[in-house]
Amino acid sequence: MSFCSSVAGFLFHVKNIKIPLQIYQAENDIRTVKAEMDNFVGEMKKQGKPVDYIVLKDVGHGLSRPEAQKKVAEGSVLFFKSKLQ
């Protein structure tokens, strides 16, 4: 089962999330559909869960472009630095 096809199932488990999440979504990903991730992130925010949601423009599944890889790497470092202080 792919993540995309199971996002609806994850909505029922949002209440169990205890840590901040940072989610990267590729705008043109056909495997993890942005609309479904929007729903997941929306439910997290609705329940007051800490989430950073970054949509990567003009990127598909796999992060094959170096500029997308760099953005995710740099963003991840900043996210962990902010949470581990």
C-alpha cells in the first residue's frame, strides 16, 4: 500500500502525533498526491499539531533535481536546529 492510498487512514492517527513534523511535498508528485497531503496537514493543524509544510514547486516524485535536494537538506537542518535547542 502506498502512502498516497493510505493518507485517509493516517487522518485517524493524527491525534497520536506527539512531535513536530516537517513535510516536503513535491507539487507534481503522482504517487503522493498533493491534495491528499494537504488534507493530512490540514487535519494536523486543525488538531493543533506542530507541522511545517513545504511544497516544492515544479518537482515530481524522487527529488532528482539538485536544487530540490539542496532545499530539502538545508530546510531539514534548520528544522532540527530549531527543535533541538
